[in-house]
Amino acid sequence: IQGSDLAPNQWKGKVISRLSTQPKCGMALDARTVNGNTLDLAVHVGFAQAMAGAYSLHVYVVQDYVQDSSSLYDQNNYFSATGSDPDSSSPFFNLPPTINFFKHKHVLVKVATPVPAGYALPQAAMQAGKTHVVNYSIDLTGLPQSKLEVIAFVDKYTPSALGHRIENVQAVRIGGLQDWD
């Protein structure tokens, strides 16, 4: 989806339209090898057609949720009736301005690729029928491996936010394999 900003009511149609097209590239993730606290991850990117331009691979480790009784994990609720920006249409309106023991979902805990640009895919690899593999060793010390997944995506990188485009995305649980699809 590219071109200009979209109103929220336009997203669904645009996304459905985009999902019905064959992606320019595919991805497979192999997160089966864990040695102690180190994940050896292989990210495979395959190309259905030649891709020209600056395309980047981004690899994140995300935890299902983080929840703790410590006040450090409390969530400010600006939408509360007594919050700083009350919103009676919000499901949070009748909750207090500070939500204790809040469950923070899908929390980013590691970034395997350079920030912010990611890993630049080599132009020579981005040809129809070719596959490019990038390997990462990710330290998971102190993280609950059973609650982790890897999310990887390929995007077209441009200086303008409106020029960015996600070409493909895959996710896999730690210890698992996400084959091509």
C-alpha cells in the first residue's frame, strides 16, 4: 500500500487487495537451534522477481506479554474518566487513571538487525529465483524462551515515510520452523 496517507476506513480494502497479490519475495525462518541461551536463527529470503532499490531485512524478538506487580509495570490510562484525556467511547474509560498489574502484550525485547535501517539486502541477491540466507546468533539470557517469537520482515527503504513498503513478513516461535508459504 503506497502513495498517500489512508483514512482508517480505507485500510481494510487496501490490505485485502494487497494480500491477494503474489509478493515479490518470500521468507522462511528457522529458529529450531537453541544452545543454552543462544538462538541460532536462519532467515531465508527468496525472490519471485527482480527487486530494484534499497530493501532491508528487519529481525525482532517479541515476548508474548510482560506483567508484574511492580509499579514499574503500571500503565497510565489517559482515557480514564479521571485521566488527562477522558474518552467515554474507550474500553478503558471506567478503569482508573493508573492500571496496576497491566498485561503489556507483544513486547519488543531484542533487535537482531541494525537500527533503524535494518540489514541491507544485496542487489545481486534480489533476482528472480535466488535465495539469500542471513544467520543471527541472538542472546536470550534472562528471557522466557517459551514466551518468545521472532518476527522478520523485508521492507523497501526510502528517506520518506510514504515510500516505505513492507514486502513480506513472517513469525516463528523460538524452537520452531516457519517454512515458505
